[in-house]
Amino acid sequence: SIHKKLKHFRNHKVTSLECLDREELKAERTLYCREHPEEPLKVFCLTCQVLVCLHCIVDSHQQHRLGQINEDVRREAQTKLKTLCKQAQKQLAKFEENLKRIKEVEEVVAGRPARLQATINETFDSFAATLEARRLELLKEAEGSSHK
């Protein structure tokens, strides 16, 4: 998976949507604020869709809708993840359909030389048969005119 391949994602924990309700998904580590590195992120700003510390609330999120990280954030994240999963499934279906079409085109392209050779041979054989018939016709005519 991409989480194992890319350095930035190696420490991510990948889990299925079905696991979102389990207790094991509660925060495994404390996250700290980028603006106030000593402050743990305690609240979720529903307006901005970001985790904030208490200082950030005072500085720039006073009039925003705020929620507790536990239940509010879990519900919001679960809803978003379900929506994203549905979108991803639709995109995956489109991708698989396009991949199928590409494979079909590859097969057609791969088969072209053989079909082209067969067409050339059929055309040549047809011309050869026509020429042979005309040769025999001319020979008959030549034989008939020599008896006169």
C-alpha cells in the first residue's frame, strides 16, 4: 500500500471503516499544536475542520463551532471517511473500467500485424487467382487464333 511505500506515510496506522467504532482507535499519542508546540490539541474546530489547542481558540477560533475531540470528531471523521470511501469506490470502478478498455485496445493493437499479414496474403492470393485465370484465358485465345 502507499502507506508502506512513501516515507511521509510510514508511521500512519491504516484501519478499515468498520474499526472506527472500536475503543482501540482512541488517540494513541498526544498531538501538539503547530502554532503553540507546547500545547496539546484538545478541541476540534468544526468550522475550519482542524484540531486546535486552547490558545488557538482564543487567538483565531472564538466565533467558530467547536466540538470535543472524542465523540464529535469521531462522528464527523466517520461521516467524511464513509463519503470519501464511496467516492474512492466510484473512482476505482472507473479506473478498472478504463484499465479493461486499455487492455482491449492493447489486444487489438497486438493482433494488428497478424491480421494485416492475413489481409495481405488474402489480397495477393485473390490477385494471383485473377491473374492465373486471365493467363489461362489469354492462352486459350492464343491457341484458338493459331488454329485459324
